[in-house]
Amino acid sequence: MSSENQRVSNSETDAFFVFADNDDTFIFADDNDGQPINEDDRGSQAVSNSPPAPVAVWKILIVDDDVLVHRATILALEDCTFEGKPLTFLHAHSATEAKYLIQTHPDTALILLDVVMETDDAGLQVVQYIRAELHNHQVRIILRTGQPGEAPEASVILNYDINDYRLKTELTRQKLITVVISSLRSYGNILKIENQNSELTLALQHLQQTQAQLIQAEKMSSLGEIVAGVAHEINNPTNFIYGNLFHTETYVQSLLKLIKTYQEHYPTPVDAIQTIAESIDLPFLMEDLPKLFDSMRVGTERIKHIVESLRNFSRLDEAEIKPVDIHSGIESTLLILQHRLQANANRPTIAVIKEYGQLPLVNCYVGALNQVFMNILSNAIDALEMGTGDCRITSETFSLPTIHIRTEIQDANRVLIRIADNGTGMSESILKRIFNPFFTTKPVGSGTGLGLSISYSIVVEQHRGHLTCSSAPGKGTEFVIDIFI
Ligand SMILES: Nc1ncnc2c1ncn2[C@@H]1O[C@H](COP(=O)(O)OP(=O)(O)OP(=O)(O)O)[C@@H](O)[C@H]1O
Ligand SMILES: [Mg+2]
């Protein structure tokens, strides 16, 4: 529609404007209103009929290739406010300009959109662009057509996501105000609902996080209790054995000494003694007994060490932050996972390479940090069950399943603990979600998807540190725990 065959009138008594085919003059509110926007200041040149730069305004985009329609619209709406906020106008004179403006002003509340501009369906293309490409479903769109035949209402309403369809001729000033205000109201309501939605989503995330923490805390505290209980039960009998071993060895050595002395003084014993000595292979027994004691001592010392590690791991009751030897936490965790490192039908033994730096005692919640080691190491073992890639912690590549643990001091006040595996690694889309509560790629029943989200909150929230992960398919995975000393 061209501007020559249109007229807009605005009278104080009969406040309406019509579009008709005659040459009557148009009453301009302001000579600058409705002018096309220069390429250079697109997006910033919003013609406003309200006091300068209010913080919250209703942005209305007028799209029409007829400059008079812009002016008439502004004349009709210039005094309007809604919910105490003024209206401000953006002007586009073609579909191309409209697309640009809506892209740069995504907070536009309403578009008054002409249909026929560069092409017969230019306006409809704008609707498609806004909804399908920009995914802007908030902005209200009122289609204003010049002729009913231009874009048949029924099919347009069905096929395009518009909110109202009006003939320009039916829009008197009062009707325009009415449709604009009702559109602004529904835009405002949509924003409110969206705000509430995002608040609800946040609340839901928070709830999920709390639920995850509760479940994991419960899981870990039962594990801690079991471990502490088992450690206690093993500890007492081990102490009997270890405590009596020394006396037993002393007694046995005394008896052996006695036998040797007998042999020296009675080199030819009576037959009955001779027979027994032969049947028990006395020379071998006398040589082997001290060795047995050595291995029994090594065995019981190992049990004591395991018990100590189990107790160390289960120090969940220690709610206070205190100086801790990080390496002993890692060692205890490895010890608990020892059985999972051993060779099985699908893979050889998992090698654990340790490069421990000189670390001071680190102020931390020891039980919580042990949980983090446990979660990360169990995940590494799980990944190695699935296959082996390259280990990326050093330039070396390992063909056998390997977990590489490295600790170091950073900037004199931080400790970095790197735990890498040469397992299957992760795709970028998985990597993005690993810290989300309940995110798991493991089969139902074998993973709850809580390990890393809990580890994240322990490292980041409880210890004010950082927990990062880098991984790529076939390239293994590395977690870095970064905490202050
Ligand atoms: N070292 C790793 N290598 C490959 N993928 C990993 C590794 N660590 C974590 N992931 C991926 O991150 C997901 C989330 O790990 P997370 O520890 O939070 O849960 P989970 O191990 O699946 O279950 P849960 O630990 O609760 O038993 C895993 O399911 C896995 O897909
Ligand atoms: Mg896990």
C-alpha cells in the first residue's frame, strides 16, 4: 500500500483515523515522527512520545511501508500510558528493517505489523522470523492489513502465530488504544508468568540439589558407619594377634633353643623321639618357623594399616575444618577401592601412578574431601571398565588402564589434586552436564548421578575451591580439585 492513497484524520471530538482513498491532508503531531530510521542509528532511534529515557517503557514496533500509518498510530497512542509506564515507538518501513529492529530490541512488547510491503507476504515472513528463528514468543503481534483479500484472516490466524488480526479501516483511535492496551496487558502477564516460571525452575533446582545432598549424605554416612563399624570389629582381634605375636615368637624361640640344646647334649635320642623328629621334619620346621613369624607380622601390620585407613576414611563425624594430610585421604580411598582396581575378565589390573608433591597439611573437612576422592576415583574405574583411551595427564600415553594422581602446590597458597584416567572420556554434551544432580549415563541401578554434583558442592561451596573437568571421547578424563591450604 502506498502513502499517496491514504488519509489519516484526527479530530478532538471524533478521535479516530481512517484509511481511505482520497487526498485530504494529514495532521502531523510532530514532523519527525514516523520518519524512516537511518541504517546507522537503527535500534537506538526509538521515537518516543513520553518523557525522556524512562527506565521501564512499553516498546511498540510499528511496521508499515506507509509513513502516514506511523504518524497516525503515534497520534492515536501518544498520550497513552499503561500501568504507569509510557509507550515508546520503534519504526520499521520494511520487513528487513522490522527483522533488524526486533532482533536488536527483544524486549519489544507489541508489533503493529503491515502485511504487504516489499512482497505480498513480507509481514507474514516477519512473523515467521520472530517466532521460528528468534524464538521470541512473548512479543504480541497485531497484523494490520490494508485489504481483507491481502491475507485471508482464517488461514493467517491458523498458520501464523499472531495475536490479533485487524483491518486498518476498522481501527478507530479508540479501538486501536483498546487492542494495544489489551496486548500490553497480555505481554505483561506473559512476562510475569515467565518470571514466576524461572523462579519456580530455580526453586526446583535448589530442591533437587538439596535432595541430592541429602541422599548422598545419607549414602556416605551409612557407608562411613559401616566402614567405621567393620574397622572397629577387625581392630580388636587384630590387636590380640599383633599383641600376642611378640610373646608367641619369644616362647617359640625359647622352645627351639631348648630343642637345639637337647640335640647338642643328646645327639642320639631314643627311637620314639627320633620317629617324631623325622615325621615333623624337624630341621625344616626349625628353619621355617621364624619366617612364618615374619610373614605373620607383616600380615597383621597390613591389617592394622587397613583398619587405620578405614577409620581415616570414615571420619565423617569430624564436622570441623582442620589441618589434614591430603595424601593419606587419597591412600585410604584407594585402599577401599583396591578390589575394584584388580584385573577382571574384561581388562588387566588398573595401574595407579602417583606423583605426590610436597604438600603441607591442608585445612579441610576431611570426611567430605574423602567423599570427593571416592566419587572421582570410582567414576574413573567405571570409565576404565568401558575401555581404554589415551591418558592425557602427561605427554605419555598409556595403553593399559591407568589412573594418574598428581598433587602440587599452586601460588604458595593452593593445592591442586589432579586425578586423570585413560578411560573412554566424554562428549562435550555429557561434559556440560556432569555436575547436574541426577545426571548419569550409567544403567538404571548402577548410577544415581549424584557423585559429581555432591563433589562439586563439597569443593566449591564447602571449601570455596574449584572443581573442573576436561575430557574428550577416547582421550580420557581429568578432574582438578583446587583448594586453599
Ligand atoms: N572419569 C570419567 N570418565 C567418563 N565419564 C565420566 C567420568 N566421571 C564422570 N563421568 C560421567 O559423568 C556422569 C555423572 O557422574 P556422577 O559421579 O555424578 O554420577 P554417576 O557416577 O553416574 O552415579 P553415582 O556417582 O551417583 O553412582 C557419569 O554418569 C558419567 O557419564
Ligand atoms: Mg559417580
